[in-house]
Amino acid sequence: MEENMKFATVEDTVEYHLFLIPDEPRDPEEHREILQKYIEKIMTQFAPMLVPYIWQNQPFNLKYKPGKGGVPAHIFGMTKFGDNIEDEWFIVYIVKQITKEFPELVARIEDNDGEFLLIEAADFLPKWLDPDNSANRVFFHHGELCIIPAPKKPGAVSWLPTTLQTISQALNIISTHPEKILASESIRAAVNRRIRGYPEKIKASLHQAHCFLPAGIVAVLKQRPRLVAAGVQAFYLRDPIDLRACRIFKTFLPETRIMTSVTFTKCLYAQLVQQRFVPDLRSGYRLPPPSHPQYRAHELGMKLAHGFEILCSKCSPHFSDAKKSLVTTSPLWAGFLESLKKNDYFKGLMKGSAQYQERLEMAKNYFQLSINRPESSHAMSPGEEILTLLQTIPFDIEELKKEEANLPPEDDDQWLDLSPDQLDQLLQEAAGKKEPEPVSKGQEENYDLTQVSESMKAFISKVSTHKGAELPREHSEVPVTFDADSFLNYFDKILGSRPHDSDSDELDEEDSECLDSDDDLDLKTQEPGEEASVKGTLADLKSYMAQMDQELAHTSIGKSFTTQKQMEPLSQTASNNSEEEDSGAGGSVMTPVDIDLNLVSNILESYSSQAGLAGPASNLLQSMGVQLPDSADHGPISKPTKD
């Protein structure tokens, strides 16, 4: 009966903190009152976006948090976003906009992974910035991402401490030097690209579908559209104990089902659709044949009904009446409602009309969850909220059935079945890369593989460390040559005989005293004795390489490589032989290996063996911006030229 059962895991959580920039000493109680007023202003101003939003697990919320240690009193919020990563990025957008609308506030945001904004912009970060020293450095201020730099040396910049021990230190720097902490344009662009499109993007993340649901659920969702998330999650994370309540339905009887339209987020809709489930025969839920035109609506309704029944089964019908206290009894409600009217939340709707009452109920729910939020021990669970609504809201099944004839059309769910090309395009857009131009038939027949060899040589010439190898950011950035001397020069650089400029980041000329790229790493000049030792080491290395060449000349390993002699006409071979090195081993002659041709041949062989699937060759080339034709037969190979 049960397949693909899902179990709850550690929930992804995002935390956000809003600090008031210090301007003058304040009494703690006065500071608290000021922050409380900011909470009301923020939640009221952003209510038009936040009220209708359907959250995966928990909504955006703010509360006062008293100071502790080096962290001053501030506004704090925490949201469990679960499987819907878009909830997290919507919160990033909200937090960014808050600091834009209220410039006296500074915000920081992090999740289970830590500074996830830096992870998003990892390709553009200065090399000195890593997880070990990023604490208390990343903030939003005036609607822009800011990163507090580090000094090259202790005391090099009077206003920059070597390490930021407390939030208070960071806030003082932001208040006194706001123009010097702005993150680079590329870092800001990476983060902005991720939140591009809000708030219009909210509507695009929704999906409307027809569902054959019990009338009670239809009435509940009319009052609390956000409860669809709790219902889907209850079904998605069900276990055998949960399903015991669904053997015989007690709250949502199948005989009361009617056709209705339900608004999901795309994440919730996908979770509901993709799970295979067969209901218990005793439940009374029967599905029509798969060929039935309304089969999908019956299946979605059956699954959602199971989720709602599970929610209600987890609470007693006689739960405490203290939890049913009306929102309107709160002293904050009147001021909140008045602020909503000033911000045109009701869009000119007539007071008392059905649409006005619907928006009013959503506002009450939003107020209860985000502003007048009770302690967790007194909070109402989704099941208790559903049972309360069923007891308090009147609904007529016959009236609801009349609405079946005027249901809005369903949204197309073709986005669930992406083609490989569409998936590649989405991944390219998520990574912030332009979609590569398709290779034409003519280009396939005469594909120039020079860029393959040049990209690989550029990759090899990069200096790798224990943290990994660095890919060239642009395959055509600069012409790169590769020979033994340059290889040894990199050994020289690693051993530190003299400081070298980095090849990955540019210096910020405005503030040369701050660390902002590879060039600021401490590479100290060697002492004369140490320099002589390094030269001796390099001489020994060259000697070892020459000995290896002599030993390999007597083996058959050289036959596995294509040499220049094999690729040139005999007339050219005779002239080139005079330039070849004498191996010193019995007068045998070593023919130079054609490095480019061997490299490209091996890459093409690896690419061909992938049979159109992902693999090491395609992944490496795509990361360097090189796109090979899809055809396995590339036609005549244009031999890579020597630099």
C-alpha cells in the first residue's frame, strides 16, 4: 500500500538579525520600546507581500531579543524553510529591503550552512575570506551587501581590528566607515541575481490545481490558504502510525467531497504529485481509472485529505480554550489594522464584502503568526487550528457545490517534466552563466579544438593548494604557454623565493592597506641562504627529470603517445631530427611528444565514452566555458597550434 515513504530529517533553518546602528547611549527599556516600534513598522509595511505568501513550514516573523555578551539587544527572527529553498531567498529579499527602507538598521542573515550569502558568491570572494574569519563581517546596510575587510597586518589600519570578536565592534565600523565596507560589484551581483524578480516572482512560484476535496477542507482553505502547506507536509512525511488514523476517516468524510481549486507553491505541488500512494480500502476513498479526465484532481484531493486527517488526529478535540483567544483582544491589533488601511492593504474594497472579509481574516492570521506570536508551549498547532475553524465557520455544502461550475482553469504542470536541455538551461541560469550558443552543423564538421588544449593548459598552469585547484574563469582570458620552465617557476613560487602577483583577483587600489585579494597574502622574501637552498632544490629537480627521460627512453611507454614525428611528412621529419635532443643512452633519439594532440585525443576519447551523459571530460570543459559538439564524429580535427 505504501511506497516511497518519506521521513523527517534535520530541518533547514534561516536566522535573521536586525541591529540598530548606535548613535547615543540609551536606557535598556527605551531601547526595547524603540525596537518594538520598528517591528510593528516593518511587519505593517511589508504586510501586502507577506500576508498572502504560502510558507513551506514557518512564516517570516520578528521579535525582540535582549542583549547577551557582545551581542546588543536587537530584532530577531527564525524560519524553518524545509525543502523550499525559495522561502529562504525570499527572506533574504525582505531583509535586504528592510535595510533599504530603514537605513538606521543593519541586518545579518545565516542558515545551517553558516554564511550562505558568501557560498552563493564563492566564485568572486577575495582569497583571504574563508569560513574561519568571516564571522561578524557580512551585513546588509542601506539595501546593499557589505563585507568588513581585514587589515594586511595588525594595526595597519587604525579603524580595522585584526579580528572581529563582537557584533558591537562590527556595528561601530559600519556606522563610522560605511563607504569602505561595500562588497565588490561581482559579489553583490551574485547575490542580487539569486533574489532577482521579487516580489513579482512570488506569483510565478504558485500553482493552481483542481482537487476533489471534502467540503470541510474546502471551507478551511478559503479562510486559511496557508494551511495547504501543513496538509501536504503531513502527507509527505507520514509514517505507519499516522496512517492508522486514515483507515477510517472521522473528520473529513469522503462522501462530502466536491471539486475545488487549490493554490499550492510549486514545491508543495511537486511533493504531492510525485509520491505514489494507494488509500486503505476501509477509508472510503476510491480513485477513478487513470484514463479518467479528472483522475489527477481525485488523486490530489485524496492525498491532501489524508494529510488533513493526520493533522487533526494528532490533537484532542477538547484542546484548551485558552488557545482560541481572539486576535482582536490584543492591544496591538487596532494599531496594526489602522496601519494596514493607510498602506492600502484592502485595495479599496467595501467593508463587509466577501473579498474584504477574506483579506481581513488573512491579516488576522498573519498578525497572530508574525507579530502577536505566543510562546511555543501556547501556540496552536495546525490540527487545532483546523478543528477550531470547523467549529466556528459556517459552510453550506450545496453552496460550495455551485462554485464547481465557475472554477478557474488549472495551471499547466509541464514544468515537472523538464527536458535535458531545459534542465541545463535552468542550471546555467542558477549559476549565473550565459547559455552557450548552439554549435551549428558547419561548426561541427570543422570544429577547432585549439580552445580545448588552451583551456586545459590554462587550468594546469594554475597553482593548486590543499584547498583544491582553481579553474580559469574565462577560457580566452589571456594566451597561456606551458613549458618546463614555467612549470619550475611555479615550484619557485610555491617555495616562496620571492613574492609573485596572484592571477585570480585584482587589487583594490582604493584601500591598499586592507586584505581584498590573493595579492595581499604574506609572501616574504627569502634570506640569501634560503634562496641558495631553493636554487639547489630546483637544480636537483631538473636533474631528476632528465634522468627519468633517459630511463623512459628504453621502455615502450613512449609508444602510447603520439609524437610530432608521426604527424609530420618525411621531408619535415628529416629537418626536425637535427633539432631533437640526444638522450645520451646509446645514441637513441627522443622524438618530442605532441602534447596538444595527445591532450585533445584523450579528452575526446573520454567525452565519447560518456555517451551523452555527464562525466569528467564534459564537466571540466563546461566549467571552463568550452562546449563540444554533441556528435561523436567531429569530422576533420583542426590540429591545435603552438603558442
